[in-house]
Amino acid sequence: MPEPILVSIATAAATKAVQGLYELIKRRFADDPEATAVLETATPEAPETVEVLAERLDQAGREDPRFAEALREAWSQHGDGANNQISGTVHGNVVQARDVHGNISF
């Protein structure tokens, strides 16, 4: 089972929310059509695809420690890992936040 950080990285890559991160992974997987397909088909709407991508990232990191280091560095440069997005029409209240300590009420 991959580390939680790899699941977060996989989720960000699946949404292409962090372009540099996605491109780093795409370059690493360039010579592996199966891994490239995992990257390109991963979507948060299908969490199992994100999990498969996280497992691929874990495997790639174990095979190539320099890639693992570059992946974590790219993630840390992204910031705190919070990525709030809304698309479509929202009917009702929305809260976008990272760390919430206490209650939220409307």
C-alpha cells in the first residue's frame, strides 16, 4: 500500500492540478506505455484509478530514488498540498479550506 502522500500526489496528477508534477510523472513513465496509460486514465471520480497510480508512483520511487526525491520536491514546491476547486453550478453553500479547527456554520 502506498504512503498517503503518494495518494495525494496521484490525486493532484490525476486532476492535472499541479502541471509541473504531472509533467515530471509523465516524463518518468514515458518509456512505459502501461504506466503512461495509468497516469492518463487516473481520475478522482474513480478513486481506484488514483490508487493504481499511487502504487505505480511507489514502485517507480523504489526503482529510482532520484525520481522519488524529485517527486517529493515537486510536491513540496506546490505548497501545502491543499487544492480547492469548484466546477459547474453550485446550489447551496461551499467552503474551501485546508485546516479547520472548530465548527463551520452558515
